[in-house]
Amino acid sequence: MIEALLTSTAVVALAEIGDKTMLLAIVLAARLRAPWAILAGILVATIANHSLAALVGTEVAGLLEAQWFRIAVALGFIAMAAWTLIPDKLDDVDHAVRSHGSAFLTTVVSFFLVEMGDKTQIATIALAAHYHSVQVVAAGTTLGMMLANGPAVFLGEAIVQRVSLRATRAIAALLFLALGLWQLMALLG
């Protein structure tokens, strides 16, 4: 259980650095100037999104216990490694911010929608399929999102200027690759 929590937290925290939802957090903070409401919105949206993703992951894994499915999950981690190396752009999320109410509600809706199909959501599905735990994986991936996005809300551009997004993406890609190769070796060896 601890391994699933720590791995889920680390994978998503690293994958989130420079991701479009982190960029969205920076845009929301700059436009709405309500950091605590934005942080609460990120938390609610992430809990909802990642809980659903983890549920999908465990259900799919439960239905497909075959060796080929476990190999597919391992290959999915390896594909995530490649995807993580592709940087997201601020322009891709700038249009997603349309404030039609409170900063909290704007953040919940924007974050939930932008996270759909995002690499951290797909990673959550894969992690839940691997660890067979909705609650632990969703808690870990949510914690990872908050660890990455909390500072982005409060420090925004200063983080982007000081942290090497390229190096962070490389570390996250290596972590995904290691998870995929580790799972493949366990299955085939």
C-alpha cells in the first residue's frame, strides 16, 4: 500500500511539472488572483477526475487479468515515458480559462475538463490497473498533483523561470520507463 501511494505521488508530481494543467494553474492564479480558492478547486477537480480514472483502471484490470493485459499496461508506462518528453504550451490552456463565476468554480470546471485524457489521468488509470487500488492510487496521484500545482498557484512564473522543465520531464520519463520495464521484466522473467 505504501509503495502504491509513494509511486503514484512521485509519478504524477514529476509528470505534472510543465504539464498543461500546471500551466492552467499559473494562468488561473494570474487572472483570478484568488490562490486559496484556486487551490481548493484544483483539489476538488483532481479528486473527482483521478478517482474516476483509478476506478476505470481497477475495473479494467479486474476484467482483464490476462498476461497480455499486464504487458499492455507495462507498454503503456513506456509510452507515457515518450509522451512526457513532449512539452505542453501555455497557449493550449490559455483559452480554457473563462471566468463565469467564482474562482473556485472556474477552477473546478477548467481543471476537470483539461485533465480529461491528460497524461496524469492516463497514468492514474495505469497505476490503478497495476496496483488494484482506487483509494490509494487516487490519493497518491491527487497528492502528486497538489505537490506540483500548489507552488505553481503561489509562485507561478518564478517556478517556470527557475526549474528546468526539460530536466523534470526527463526525470518523469525515466520514472515511467523504469516502471514499464520493471513490470515487463516481472512478467516475462
